[in-house]
Amino acid sequence: MRIDLFLKVSGLLKTRSIASKAIRAGAVELDGVRAVASSSVKTGSVISLIKPDGSRNIIQVLVVPTSKNVSRKDRSSLYEVINGEE
């Protein structure tokens, strides 16, 4: 799954366009490397994200969803917050 879509599906960012803008601005790293929107997220990947409010989160991917729709109650099971706020 693309990183911009994962950020949206997981609820870490509200929309895919906000995720794409954050990636273009350099606010997202995937496994220690600056991400591009088409970067692939895999189970075990580590995402460093500077959110629009300035907070920094480091997240480990636990599950990559197979669909673009994940219920709100299941979103938090897709990742684990290593450092930062949930």
C-alpha cells in the first residue's frame, strides 16, 4: 500500500491530499528515508511523521490493510506509536 493512502486509511492524517502535501513538504520519513507518495508501506515499516500541528510521531506498522476502508475502531490496530502522541 502506498504511504499516502496508509496515512489516510489509518487515520493518522485526515485526507489523502493532506498526506500528499505532508510528504511533498518532507514531513514524512519511511524507514529513515524521506518518503515519496508512492513509497510502499510494509508490515514492520517505521514511519516518522511531523503532523500539521507540529507534533512528531514515530509509528511502526503492524498491519497493512487490504482495502481502502477501515472502520474507525480498527484503525489504531494498524500501527503502534513508538514515540509521540496517538
